[in-house]
Amino acid sequence: MKTTPFTDVHIALGAKMHEFAGYNMPIEYEGIIEEHLTVCNGVGVFDVSHMGEIWIKGPKALELVQKITSNDASAIGVGKAQYSCFPNETGGIVDDIIVYHYEDDKYLLVVNAANLDKDWAWCQKHNEGIGAELENASDNMAQLAVQGPKAKEVLQRLTKVNLDAIPYYCFETGEFAGCPDVIISNTGYTGAGGFELYFYPQYGLKIWEALFEAGKPEGIKPIGLGARDTLRLEMGFCLYGNDIDETTSPIEAGLGWITKFVDGKNFINRAALEKQKKEGVERKLCAFELQDKGIPRHGYDIVCSKGEVIGHVTSGTMSPTRKIGIGLGYIRTDHSKIGTEIGIRVRNRDLKATIVKPPFRK
């Protein structure tokens, strides 16, 4: 398995380790619920160095980004970021990504770890005839996500960059904990506030130690990927491989807001997705809460009041903050209205649930 600059630290701290996207990653330390609440109420640090990073550079950079992504990258200025996806030719999603406009003619695409090889090949394939400069920088970049309502206070002690001047989905590059060229990005995946730090791997341990020393008054803790999943689900954020994949369209997934049909942007499969947006889709990704006790799991059937199967669960858990079962799932459009009562079929028993508007955690 691959390692990150922090793998030995995780093991020394007693983390429960498991293979994830080819990496030996910490799933939990004290327990998912405890770690989840630490991030909601204080500050926690996630090692997300397994994520992939691809640079697109040169005079043709924007042309390639516009071709392969669904969102309108021409609308983001330098120092800003954008949530987007790679549509495939058949209506699905190759991956969901974040696009950073780093400099003029220079973009950083942050992709899911499990999809890096596929995404890199996708960028290369569609660069033929365009000629942008591509660089897979994944092995030369590490990342920590410092999340929670007390994260900014801790981070500000370690940098002269004014974190109050970095709005949501913006970033700056500067010195952090004495280390140069650190990207400080306000693009969190937890809904609890905080920043991501991108840096050269050789600075990893220095930054880690500085963070945990600076954060002692706030009770800073390391957090595993298990709590990262429950935190994103409470916010209703999609997880690739569960809620979106090669067979789900961004329109079905409620990602029409990152699918921009602007003049001059002829991205992959635009015509089919534009038709979906105009004519509608047969199923939609919906959020739901259980009224009965139980935990919805990926793959469980969703049924209507008559017991007919109308969809399936893509993500589900027991909400650590709400103490109820919550989930996401694709549901037939004629049963997808907010407030509709549905059932989650668990071992031949239909648990009562209601379709709601996310997030689950306000």
C-alpha cells in the first residue's frame, strides 16, 4: 500500500488503519462519533494526502478545462476555486473535482484518490488537439484538512496570511509554520468551517507538529476518514462511488448548479445533459430522514407508501448530531417531492422515512 507523510504518525497514535484508494489510511482514532463531534464543536485534522492533484498550464489551459468540466471555469478569477465534475460521453460522471485558478493560464484540479489514474488518462485523452501542458503532481503534494469552528483561530497563529480575507471557495499561497508555498484553501468538505493546506511532502511533519502544538488550547485532535464520511453526509454532500458515478448524471444528482450551458462552452456530452435539464429526468438524488429507529445502508431499497420499490439508498448512517437515521438515495421523480413519506426496506421491514431538504445538520 502507498503511504502519506503522516502514515507512521497515525500508526504511532493508535489509529485504526485500512486500505483506501491504494493508501494505508486512518479510518478512526477514538471512534467515529467522538471524532465527528470534535470537528463540529472544536477542531480536527484530516490527512487527505491521498487526494490527486493535476496541473493544467499554458495558453490552452482554460480551453481544456472548459472542455472536460461541467462548470464554467471562465467565471473564476485567480485565487478562487470551483466545484465541478468531469461528465462522460454517456451521461454519467467520471469524477467530481475542485478547480483552482492558481495563476493566469494555470489551474489545479483536485480529484478523488481512487479515480486519479482514470482522471489523468481522461485529461490526456481530451488534451489531444488542444495542447495544454499537463502535470500529475499527486506524488509531490500533501494535504491536511483542518476543520471545525475553532480551526481558523489555530491556523492564524501559524501564518501571516489573513485568513479572514479568504472567503469560501477562495485560497491564497503563502508561508505557513515556516514552510514556503503552502496553498491555504477555504473549500472544506465537512460543513464545519476550516481550511485545507496543500504543501510539499517534505514539510509534512513540521506542519503537523506545529498544528498540534498551536491547537492545544482548543483540544485539537487527529480525525479519521470515517468521520469525514459522516460529516459530509450530514451536509448532504455527494461521495463519488456512492452517490455519483459513471452511471449517474449531474442533473439526476442535483448538480445542475455546477453544469453550465453558457455560450462557447462545448463540454463533453453537453447536448444530452442540456436535454435532461430541459425535459427532466426519471430519478433524482434525494435526502431523507428516518422516523423509525434504524440505519439506512448503501443498496437498501426505497419504497413508496404502497410498498413498490421506487429507488435505492446510496449513502446512509446514524447521524452523530441528530441521533436519527439519515441518507441519500435515487428516487423516482414522481415520488421525489420534499415532505413525501417513503419507506427504507431493511430485512423485509419498511422503516418510515420522509424526504427532506439537506443539510441534515443546520
